[in-house]
Amino acid sequence: MDSGLYTAYSGLRATADLLDVVSNNLANVNTTGFKSDETFQKMYNRAVAEAGAGPLEDAINNSAAIGGSVINLEPGVMKSTGRDLDVAIEGKGFLAVQGASEVLYTRNGSLHLNNDGTLVTSDGLTVLGEGGPIQIPQGRVSISAAGDIEVEGKAVDTLRIVGFANPMALEKVGNSLFRSVAEGATVEPGQRTVRQGTLEQSNVNPVREMVVMIDIMRRFESLQKTIFTMMNNINERSINQIGDVVG
């Protein structure tokens, strides 16, 4: 493949991958507890191993790719709901919940009671307390700033809130759940505050994401035009000139 064409194609592919990330961020702008993704690009130099490769060869053999993405763990805006089973964590930590085969973590504190009185997330996953799955009896629920749960003044359990020394070890599972390759540790009350009747909103900045998306679309269009030009003009002229034998 023509080196310049390959470079343009790699840029097109990287731009498409970046668009996927931004589109997903925008799609979750109203998802409670959602954390946006940030991407970074890296360059591959296909000429670097070639002895004596000059600046021009380096330039035309460079290709772009999305090097990966990181989760932006900055807090979202806190929104008051007044609902007893809505909780938000101000500061460090995640609610621990029981997944199908592992403990997962979330900042989405939109909680509910299932038919047997078990406290669950909006996805139906069991919320874990210091004593295991949390069972809530009938009555008015009160949740303190430390995460202590009481019903009609009687202690029930304490929300299990977990933090991680290396948040980069977190991996997304769906839109507001995370798994971790490293074991977490309980976050002490002094490092976080539980707000009853409050939900943490998505941390996506829609204005910023829209600006990025417009820039991506312009780059995408420019690369498309470049590929079209190379495919239909430059190569055609090269073939005609090579085939024109001077007598």
C-alpha cells in the first residue's frame, strides 16, 4: 500500500475510534454516576527500523492510532432528590455491589428495595454492607454521613464504601459499574461523606464534548478528501506519466 495512503487511512481509523469514545460520553450525559473516558493517541513509525531513513521517509511512514483510554474519575455535580434511598458519595470511594460472579463498584447511588427487602441498585445488583447484603425492614430509612443505615431509629447496617490506591486499575462494566484487578480497601468516614437524598450526576461536560466532536468531524472529512485525492488523482497521474515513454 502507498505509504501516504496508509498514513491517511490510519488517521481516519484513529479519528473514527475517537468519535466512538466521544459519542459514548455524550450518550451518557444524563447517566447517574457515569464517568467519562479520555483518549490518547500514539504514533507508529514504520521507517524507524530502516537504516538511513530520512525525515521525509519518517513523515510519510508515521501512522496514528488510539493508544487507549483512561477513566476520568472527577466527581459529577451533586443533585438533591429528597428520596430516602438515593445516596451520593462526596469524596473518595465507591459503593460495593454484588455482581453475577464478583464484587463490582459504582458511584450510582439510585437504590431501591426488591420484593424481599434487599437493597439493590437500579441495575438490580445487591448492595453490600459491612455485614454482607443489606436487608431493609419496613419503616422510614435514615442514612448518616458515615453511611450508617437506620430504620425507625434502629441500626441495620453500614454501606460498604471501597477505595483504590490505584484508580487506574478500574475497568468499566457497562455505564456506571466498575471492576478492579486490585483489591480495594474500606474508605474511612473522614475521607468521604454520604449524602442521603442526593445523586451524583455524570461528569461529562457536554459543551466540551460537542466541541471535540465538531473538531473530529472536520478532521474526518479532511482525511476522507485526502484519501480520495490520492486514490483518484495522484495515482492516476503517476500511472499515466510512467506509461508515457519519451522517444
